[in-house]
Amino acid sequence: MRRNYSSGAKWEDIVGYSRAVQVGNQLEVTGTVAVDAQGRLVGKGNFYEQTRFILEKVKKVIEDAGFTLDDVIRTRIFVTDISKWEEVGRAHREFFGSIKPATTILEVSALISPEFLVEIEVSAIRAD
């Protein structure tokens, strides 16, 4: 069984993707940036604030799909400045400090818009 979850973001139809895709007990959450429901940037210039907002957004889709943060097995974090890894890591720890999923932090040359400093993907598996 496959279920697609949409956020309504303009990019979903332009690129042809879903906010998240569930197949059975597995959930994949697409790369997520710090944009609110009205399409406004959250945390301009602030790696910590963008990461925190992204993880709140990811938590919501995970819970909407019937999963919890405890089901998260991997996070992939893309940053535009690797020297800010501690700010990003601090926000990540606030959500996953006791869960400790496998995590990768990578520096990339750019994200889809220069105002985005962080993008995060998440994989979750629910024990059924």
C-alpha cells in the first residue's frame, strides 16, 4: 500500500513530488526547508531557527501519517555552511537527543533559494 502526503507547496506540482510517501510501515519525508504555510521564510539568516522550524514541520507530517519521532531511523541534513554544524546539531538534538537516528550533515553549494540555509530529509519505520 502506498500513500502520498501533500503539503500544498508550490514546488510539489512543479517538480512532481510529495511532502511524504508511506509504503507499508515505512515513511520517507522529502527535503524540507524553513517555509511556513503562507510561503514565508522562517529564521532568516539563522541556522538554528531554520533547523528547529524544519523539524517541527517534519514532526507534524510524521504524526499526521501515524508515526512518531521514535520511528525515525535516519535524518539527512544539507547546509550551505558546514561551519554552522553545531547550531544545526543543537536543534537536531532537541528533537532526537534520546532517539539518536543515523544522521548525516553535508555542506552543499546552494539550496533552491539563497535564503534557505538548511534542508532536511527524514526516514521512519514503524514497528507494526
